[in-house]
Amino acid sequence: MNVNFYKKKNVLVTGGTGLIGVHLVKILKSYGAKITVVSLDKIKPVQDVNYLRADLRNFDNCLKVTKNQNIVFHLAGIKGSPIMAQNKPASFFVPTIQFSINMMEAAFRNKVDNYLFTSSIGVYSPAKFFKEDSVWSTFPSDNDKYAGWAKRICELQAQVYEIQYKWDKISIVRPANVYGPFDNFDENNAMVIPSLISRALRKKKILSVWGNGSNLRDFIYADDVAKAMALILEKKINYPINIGSGTGVSIKKIVEIINSNLDKPLKIKWLSSKTLGDRIRVMDNTKLKNIGFKDFTSIDTGIKKTMNWYKKNIGQSKLRYNSFIEKL
């Protein structure tokens, strides 16, 4: 990693107060970058960083924030549980396309040197392993149809700039199931690990879990994703690349790890009649390893760190982190 690549450069991070964004901002700050974060949140998680509030669905706002920037990391997104994605698909599909199209076009007009677009595991069709080059011969899973197509549309946007304008400075990353500190822990709207952590720390005796625990997912710690993003852009990779552990972990294993980190383990009640999502979602991370990224946080260590952070910063009486500021 050539950390001097970022030194004294103007770097914009959209969604820089979110799960991956906070970790990325911390990393870029350590590399000497001059960072601006754009978010709708009121918090400022990292000190000595320029925070702006702006609605990126407005194209004029995108033009303003990308002006005079050398590098843009576009992480802003709509995150929620699979149930929310099914019940409120417009809340995913429409804004994702709006602010992603706007940001890439604004970066192009303002001649940004390098741009990173954060896609999603949702672009893939069900398969044993998700390989980057398989996307365009398939369709997204019905369980991720709207969010998956929204991300695919934005990946196509990157392609058309390269074809028509020869602007090949766009990196596309497809993170797996990301978890860690600064996640959304609202159990009614969170992804599997933060939802289970939130509920486990509230329950006194029994933890009910949907399904039978056999579904396999590729979980990746947020700090690992941020480090991989910084490496991918520094190497100017201009093809889609997966950011995942490459290993499938069962929901049952996740529950066992969380339970083992409780002061008093809970009894687990499996709700086998309630199933949700594809059975297997695991990424092929060969391309990521080939560019030199091999430092992955183990699932046991990552969950332990996340639980410790949750207990320290949120406590058992709060659902979300957006009412406080942590100094990193």
C-alpha cells in the first residue's frame, strides 16, 4: 500500500458517517488526506474532518461537493433489512439511483481524478460462489431484485463513461454482508448480525431467530472493507471487484458466537417456519487477494469487537448511534 498516494489530496467521502464510511475516513486521515464528508447525519464521528450536510438527490449539491476534489469515494446508500427491502422497495430503488447517477456525473464534469462506486452483493444471481464476471449473464435474486438492479444501473453508468468519454478512472467494489461498529442496530430494520446483537443484549432468557440457522452468508468486517477500498482506488483498479471473506458462515454459527460473548448465554429458539433470503451467498475473492489484500478479520474477533463497541457506545437502552459522537 502506497500511503503517500493520498497525502495532501482532496478526498470526498459520501456516506462518511456510516458503517464503512467512518472506518474509511479514519484510514484516509492517517494517510494524510484532506477529507470532506457528505452526509445527512448531524454527527461528526472523526475529529478534524470537514463535514457537510447535503441531499445528493439534488444535482447542484453534487456539483458543489465534488468541485476541486481529487478523489471521490461514493459510499452513500440506503441500508435496511430484507423485510424492509421487500415492503418498501421504492425507498431503496429510487434514491439509490438518484444520488449515484448524480454523483458520478458531477465527478465527471468536475474532472475528478479517481472515483470509487460502492455496489453491492445484491447484484448477483443465486450461485455457489459469486464471481465478478458472471453478473451480466444473470439476473439479481428475487430477494434483492430492486436494490440489485439499482446498483447494476449505476455500474452500467461507469461503463458508458469509459466507452463514450474514455473516462476509465472509476473503481467498482461489491462488498459482501458488512458488519461492525457504527452499524444500524435497530432490530426492526437492521441486517442479521447487528439485529441479533441488539436483541441478544436485551433478552434475559430466550432469543428467537428466524429460520433454522442453515443459511450461509459471507460476512466481512467494516474496517476490512474500508482498507480494501483504499487499496483498490490507490491501485486504480477499473474493473468490478468483490470485497468479501470468501467463506460462508451459517446463521447458526453467528448466533453461537454472539451467545458465547454474553455474560449469561441465552436459550435459542429457532423459528423454522420463518425463512428469508437465498440459502447461500458467498463471494469469490480471488481478484481481491490477487491485488495484495489478504488481511481479513475473523468472524469471532469481528463480532466480539462489534459487541464491545455496542455496549460501550450505545448500551442496552438505545437502538442507534446517531445521538452521540465517538472520538477516533
